[in-house]
Amino acid sequence: MALILTFLGKGGTARTKIAIAAAKLLASQGKRVLLAGLAEPALPILLGTPVGSEPQEIAPNLQAVQFQASVLLESNWEEAKKLEAQYLRTPIFKDVFGQELIALPGMDSALALNAIREYDASGKYDAIVYDGTGDSSTLRMLGLPESLSWYVRRFRQLFVNSDLGKTIAESPLIQPLISTFFNVNWTADNFAGPTNQVNNFLDQGRAALSDPKRIAAFLVTTQDPIEVASARYLWGSAQQIGLTVGGVLLVSSETNIQLSEEFTPLPVSVIPDSPTSDWQTLIDALPNFEAQAAQAPKPIEIDIHNRQVRLFLPGFDKKQVKLTQYGPEVTVEAGDQRRNISLPPALSGRPVAGAKFQNNYLIISF
């Protein structure tokens, strides 16, 4: 399993330069590194070499790849057709070809996340540095396992509890009828198979996202107040999806700049705004990513003994945070992010007894 590292904040080439420098640093330490970016011109220009849709070695221990949505969609479509063929006697996708498909808005994020998952599962890399958009789109992408698992969990349970679900489960006649009319190879295992497969993928993604040894982000900003505010907002939003933010990289030509108050308790590293050719200066200024991520505040802590859930939500004030409890889970809204907190059995079903916002933490009591 690889360490997956990404950067949030400042746009332009600064964030991409830091991603490249981070990949070079990790490769120099003997790690097998994949530098992955979107299909945009900045990455190959800064690297000084073309980057294709398949990983290619650009330096010792360092490979690079660009995610092209059309190529990823074509590859994933073939996998979807194989899955369909397992469960339908007469597949309907067989006459639709991946080369015809067009990526819909938002689909490229899901495809990129799946590509990262596959490269991670390949065992070929010790670290994957992802140079994404660095904004809320990247956070939504990384939060997909959490979001989708909620939909699968809730709607599957609703179906099971419905009259239709109970009829299918209990009737000795309905299953053969479905097999006859819809030409489905029906068995209980087949019905559960795709859902269980999806659940396994999502559970693995959620577990990885909550482990700072597996996935971590670092904020990139300048001294500009707007960029500082944006970085703080992304910091809080990252906590909402359970992503660990390990530190702040302040891009500046000055070395005595301090932004500790805005980002306490995160460490702030000053990164020189160096020319593209001066990679070593950038590399020397980078922090120990793994050590800082391990020491960062946890996005969520559940204290069963005291019946409390503590959410770390920097970048927001109490007026921007909304707490609701409509169903068996607690929903927290902060900024543009919404998180459904699945409670452990000891707290599940208990009503919220109180909540307070204190020192960047939302503390919920049951």
C-alpha cells in the first residue's frame, strides 16, 4: 500500500511545482513514486518531458502519468461489461463501445480516484503524489467513498425493509419469475455479489482516507489574505471528509514569514518561490510529510465513555456549522460540505444532548 499525497490551495504552477518537488524528494529516499496529474499542460512543461496516459519513468524510482478521462472511461467500461456479463444472461452493454463514450461532468473525478486506487493496489509504488485541482473538487473526489457508502448503506436497507424487498426475500415464486422475465441469473449470492464488491471497495477507501499513513494533504498558500482564507476554508472542508491535513507550505521569497496564528496547530514551512530549474532548493525546503501527517489533529474522535464526538473544523465559525439528526446518523454541515457520521453501536440511536463549538472543535454530546 502506498502513501497518497496531495496538495490543496494556491492555483497556478506553484502547487504543481511543489508536487513535482515532493515526488522527487520521495524518490531520492529510495521510494518507488508515481507522480499523477490531470491532462493539462503544466505538468509536462515543468517536467520538461511528455507525460502520457500510462506511467513512464522520468527519473530513478520516479514515474509520471496524466489522467485522461476518455482513456480511463474506455478502460472502466470494459470492466463494467465484464461485470454485467456475470449477472445477465443477455448483456445489454455489449453493443456499446468504450471508444464512443463521452465523459460527463464530474465523471473525471471518479475515474481519477479509481485510477489512483488501482495504482495503489498494484503494489508497484510506495508513494503516489497526486497533482489535482487542489480545490473543493479534489476534496469531493477523495470523499467519494464516504459519500457513496452512505447511499449504498441507506438505500439498500430501505429496499430490504420495503414490501418489495420482503416479497423478493420471502417468496419461493418471485425469484424464478424474475429469472424468466428479465433473463437474470438469479441466486442470493449473485444478488449480493455486486453490492458486496462495491461495499468492499468503498470500505477500503474510507479506511484509507481516515489513516494519515495512507492519505494526507498539505495546504499551499502565499501571504495574500484571500489565499490564506481559501487555504483555511479547504482545511476545514478536508476535515469534513475525514482527510488529514499535515501542514502548510507557504510560498514566499522571504524566509522570516510567520502564519502560525492562522493555521495553529499545523506546522508552517516556507517554500522559496524558486525558478523551475532550481528543483533542489525546493526539495530542501520541503518538510517530512509522513512525520507531520502522523502528528496532525485527527478530523474526528469518538469518545464512547464520555458519549462525545469531536470534529476538528478549522476555518469555520459556529455560525457556519449546522448540526442535524434526522435518522440514525448525525449530519454536520460546514461550508459546502456535508458529513453523515455513522455512530458506533454504543451511541447509535441516542439523541444529541448538546453541542458546542470550542477551539476549532465541534463537540457533540449524546
